[in-house]
Amino acid sequence: MGNRFHVHDRYADGAQYIGGQLRPGTSGHTQDIVNPADGQTLHSYELAGTADVDAAVAAAREAFPGWSGATPGERSDALHRFASVLADQAADFAHAESLQCGKPIRLTTEFDVPGTVDNTSFFAGAARHLQGQSAGEYSGDHTSYVRREPIGVVGSIAPWNYPLQMAAWKVLPAVAAGNTIVLKPAEITPVTSLMFAEAAKEAGIPDGVVNVVNGAGREAGEHLVGHPDVAMTSFTGSTPVGKRVAEIATSTVKRLHLELGGKAPFVVFDDADLEAAVHGAVAGSLINSGQDCTAATRAYVQRPLYDAFVSGVADLMATVRLGDPLDPATDLGPLVSHLQRDRVAGFVDRARAYATVVTGGEVPQGELKAGAYYRPTLIAGAAQDSEIVQSEIFGPVLVVLPFDSDDEGIALANDTPYGLAASAWSRDVFRAGRATREIKAGCVWVNDHIPIISEMPHGGYKSSGFGKDMSVYSFEEYTQVKHVMYDNTAVAAKDWHRTIFGDR
């Protein structure tokens, strides 16, 4: 399996990017970057410690006055140049993302990298539209208006499933609004986040605006969240870790943005296009080897279509090609690590006691044995309250359950702690419309599952967190609102004094 992108050579001087320079970490602990397709180590680097986080926050704080003071047009121009640099380096980004994550090169080439370039272009435009409210006279002779201002230094923590796109979702709205940022990627997949920061510098974004620290969550991550000079924390990851992040952030009463776990329902009504639903379920459950918080994980199928749906999904899953992520013919790569592969296998093995594994449920042998591969898996016959239905698995596993009435299907869809995404499948516009109203999720697709676009928000309900990524909603979250009010007559202060204290 090819390794033409030489991670070791590129980051031999260190995997911390602070104030526009690469440098080694100071924690005294090392981390291997492993190719999950073959288990080979690509590079070892020293993790960031608290001193590195302090240095990155200091660099971001120093850069903040200049960057926040730039005009919207200047920030927009820099982000447009950034988009161009990313597009020019698209092949390297796609290769590196496939190498460190095990993603099929077709996915990184056609989805991850183009999506990142598009996000960058979107926020380049959004930078010119940081709007408050127009002036209005709401109190006598006073004029009021609302300003939207940058918050300051943002500390962001991103997960390992989409390292490049998550770097973009964290960095772009923050810097477009005039903030500076310290990003902590997952320590096992740091490469494209570092490349992203280096591309920002190449585009002319000043040193210190974008910083990357690669350290362990309990040391570097918690120190970043609790840092008194960090004004906002943005975190994407599991719900249990999100709760810990929220706990730490309250100590400094900072702004908080959480995009947490998901357990997306895939609701198929009996008038749905069965072929479309089958293909949608396979694509929606297996994208990125199922390591996607919006992936279809719970298929609820109305009983008249249930047997045909189970058969169709099983047959289509059997055609999915596992292989070398760098081979364009590969449909499904490995999971991000052997640890994650074993975690997923554990869920499936425990489910055998109370459900039926229709297809998959095994580690492939032969030439793929050394990698973190797991076959596409379909499970039927599980109870609604079982672990396999209620818990986030984060692997290529789809559970299918039948339902009878529409009321039951929607109730089952809502019956987990999560509410990030969902889909409803029906030819009836009124039936689909009801589902979009009553399913409690931040996104509900109709007759599709998984597409996202830069112009529309992404974020959840319930235990899936709060706050939005992408879109102008995300942009506005990285601002604070200020009310400005002034006296048009130069006598109002005297009137207020007289009202409160009388004539003196």
C-alpha cells in the first residue's frame, strides 16, 4: 500500500504549529501516526504539553488585535486566497487524509477535499456580511444599534473521523469573524490539520491567527478548554467527553459550542421507493466506514417493506469492495485504528446473544488482515432498548427494526438520547412533512441521507449538543452582540439624573 506522502519528512521538526512555525512538543510523550490499512507507523512525534498550549494561546492573543482590526474585505480576500491554495494542493490533501485515516481515496478526492475548499469559499464571502441591526430610535431621543464583534481567542477540539473537514468547520467561521484560534486535532490524525494551517500562512493569513497543538485530551485538551485567555471553546466528539468539556468551560464562563454524538434513524414508510431506500441505507450507513455522527445507524421499516428491505440491504452490502484506500476501486477502507475496529466488533459480538447478524460481523482475513478492516454488517431482530440500538457504535453497522403505524415509526426514531440527524423515506409529501416536523433532530433529510452543504447549518438536539457548524448560523456563533445607544440631544443624561435624584 503506497505511502508517497512522506509524513515523517514533512514533520521531522515537530507537529506543533504555533505562531506560524513548526516546533516539537514538550510533554515528554510521543505519539505514533499509524496507517490503519496496514498497521505501519508513518511518523512518531512528541505530543504537546501545557506549555505548548500556553504558547499557542499567547500567539493567538498577540495576533488578535491586528486580525480583528482588519476590514471584512481584507479578511475575505485572505480567505479567497486560502481557498485557492487548498484547491492547488487538493491531491496532497486527499492522499494524506486517506493515508492517516484509511479513507478511500475516492471519498477524500470527491467529498472531503472539495467540501473543504467550498467551505473556505463560503466563509470568504461571509466575512463581508458581519451584520448587526440597523439604527432605530426606541427610547425617546436615543438611537440604538447592534454591533457583532469577534470574541477573541477560540480554543477548538476536533475529532479523528474527518480531520480536514473538522479543521475547516472550526477554523473558518472563527477567523472569518475576526477571531484567532488554537485548534487541537485528534492526536492520531494530525497531518491534514497541520497542512491546513500551513496553507493558511501560504495564503497570507498572519502568523498566530491559526495555531495547531497536537496533544492528549487530558493534558493539552483540558488545559486549552480551561485556559483563562480562551474566550470560546468549540468541541466535536462524543457526548461523554462533551460533558467533561462543558464542566471545564464553566470555570471561566466562556462561550461553548458542542457537536456531539449521533444515532441517526432512517425511517422507511410503506409507500417509499424501496430501491432508493436500500441504496440510501447502504451509502448512509457505510460512509467513512460508518465513522460519521450523522450516519444511518437505525433503520425503521414499515412492516410491508421490511423483509424486502432487509434482503436488499444484505445483498447490496455483499457487493461493497474492501481494499487499499489508495486504490480508486475501493469502496470501504479500514476503521481509523485497530482499537476502534475492536470496539465495533465488541458491539456486534455482544448483540449475537439477542439479535441476528444478517450479513458481515467479521474481520476479513487474507491480505486485509493486518489492517483495521471490518465487513459491512446488518443486524436484525434487536429490541429497541438494546445496546446495539441505543449506543453510538461508529462503525459499518446498520440495525433494522420493523414498525406498524406512522405514530410508532416516529416514536421509535425519537427514542434515543441523541438528535443530530435523521431521514424519512416516503412518496407522500404530507407524510414526509409530518416526519420532518416531529422527528427531533437538527437535520432531517427526505428520500436521501448524508448530504451537507456549506450554506446550511449542521448541529443537533438533545444529547447531540448545541450550536451550528457551517452556514451563517455558525458564523454568527463566533461573534458577540453589543448594544450601542447614544443621546441625540445631549440633554438626556441630565433628564435621567433629574428622574433619579431630583433637581440638584
